[in-house]
Amino acid sequence: MDFGFSQEQEMLRATARKFLDNECTSTFVRARMEEPAGVTDEFWAKLAEQGWLGLIYPEEYGGTGLGFVDLTVLMEEMGRCVMPGPFVSTVLLGGLAILEAGSLAQKKEWLPRIATGEAKAALAWTEPNARWDAAGVTATARETKGGVVLTGTKLFVLDAHTADVLVVVARTAEGKSPEGGVSLFLVPKGAKGMTVKLLPTMDATRKLCEVNLKDVTVGADAVLGTKGGGWPPLARVIERATVALCAEMCGGAQKVLDMTTEYAKIRIAFGKPIGTYQGVKHKAADMLVDVENAKSLTYYAAWAVDENAPEAPLAVSMAKAYASDAYRKVSATGIQLHGGIGFTWEHDLHLYFKRAKSSEFTFGDATYHRERVAQLISL
């Protein structure tokens, strides 16, 4: 049985690596870390030219209609270079929410613009209570004659400051379960009563924001899907975005492993390369095991999501729980094996360690997903 990637997927990997090696160097990444936007218009336009902004969108909306296994290939390469910018927030959160829950008119309005790089999107989901489940949605949506009034605070919103439209998750009514009454709303940039504040973060390659909604009024046509029925499509979006994030984490971990093994071959200590010493070899072997296991779980989750398999939620949480720990451990070990140089600002390892730490908690950390795995297997 062939578990490998197809020839087309390997071509996508090769093309992505060549492009990103040229366009997304560490110098480029460090420069974007210092800027609020986190990306340049030129670079974003080049991503659109590659067809990556619409990779998983149907062709009728300006996309290429590929699947999440294809996206996994691309996200690994993005992870290898710690690519900055609002790709995850635009393509995998805001845009995917519109694809999953939006009306035909909403999809036609926004998805082609996202695919061409004309518009960016974001998902305002999490709140100060720091919960990832439906019970964490406390922002309210109150119906009036003029439409719907949104009130609440959203925290740790990826790239809200650059988004042309936000998909806001709010509660229209209390249901019998926490999932009941959750609705999704399209809120355009600059809506009256909405303020967006950029937050300081450890990982400056990603930009997080606080979004305050103070009596923000949107029309009835701003609802994505049905009122009170927003949680099922949102859950699908988060599952798919989590798979993509796991793939990015695998790519970053693989790059750290490559950097570390190469360094172990050329760094001389006591007359021999440090890679010849057992303490270094065994740590590198552990890094490889962590990377390969994370990849296997991620590929399985990507397949399950692509096929809408019943075990997809379980596969996604298994992958995220493992990848969260693996990327952090591999990055930390990479710094340790590099010695003093690994702790310096001039070395790129800190970029990967910081990305590993931010990714660890994005969409739920390992503890959250282990608990979710336990629940899914009825424990």
C-alpha cells in the first residue's frame, strides 16, 4: 500500500520550497517582526500569484479546488521558513468560515477577493475566559429593528488589525447546550463601535489583537448560515485550521532537526564533531522520532478531514496534542545542542522556538486536546 504523496504534491512541495527559500528568508521574517502589518503587499500578491490563497477553495470562487492533504504539503514548507503574515487567519479561519457557513452571495463577494489577495479576513472567536469550546462564547448578539447589535470582547484574534472583514462569533440565545445559540456574523473593517488593538506577544511573527465590540450594528444579511446554528460550521473550520497548523509545526520542527544535525557534523569539540558523542546522537534521534510521529499523525488527520471521516475530530486532536509537545521539545533540544550560539539573537533558532510556543497554545494546547481525545473515546 502506498502511503506516499503523489507526484503532483511533491511538485507542489518543490515549488513552494524554492519560492520560499528565495522570498521568505530569515532577513525578511525579522523585518516583518518589527512591523505592525507582519507582511508586505508585494509578498502577499506573490502568494496570490502562486494560487496559494485560494488553494482549498472551489474553482467557482476563484480557487484551485485542492484538498487538505495538498495544503499540508504547503503548510510544512511555510513552517520551515517561519512564514509571517495573515495566511492562517485569512485563508484558514475567516475565509474558511465564509466557505463553510456563508450564503452563495457571501461566498461570491468575499472568496474570490481573498483568493486574489485583494481582501484579508480574520476570525474573532476566543475571549478573555481563554476557553476553546462553545461555552467560552459569551459575546452577545441582540436583534433589533435595524439588524443585530454585537457586544463583547474578543481576545487573541489573529491579524484582526489587517482584516477587511471579521467573522465574529457571538451568542444569539441560550440553548439547551453550550453549542446552541452560537452564531457567526460578518463585520466589515471600520464598523462603528468596533476597536482593534494590537497586543504585544513573544512570537512577533504572528500578530494577535484584542477586538472590542461596543453596540456594533450589522444588518440581517451579515449572518453566516443560520442564527443559532453557527457552532457546527465553526467546529469544522477549527478542525481544518488545526490540521494546517500541525503541518506548519511539523515543517518547523523538521527544519530545526536539519539545522541541528548539520551543526553537529561541523562543530568540533575535543578534536571530534559533537555528533559523534552518544549524548548528542541520542538527543538527535529523539528529535527525529518526535518529528516523524508528529508528521504521521498530521497526515492521518489531513486525510480524515479531506474524506470527512467519522474519526476526523479524534485524529485532529491526536495530531495537535502530539505536535504541540513535539515542536516545543525539538526546538528546545535544538537550542541546547547548539550550545551558547543557540541562545543568541543572531541565530535563527529562537524564531522557531517562539513559533513553537505560540503554536502550542493556538487552537488549544496538548492538555486540552488530550482531554478531548479522552472524551471522544468515551473516557
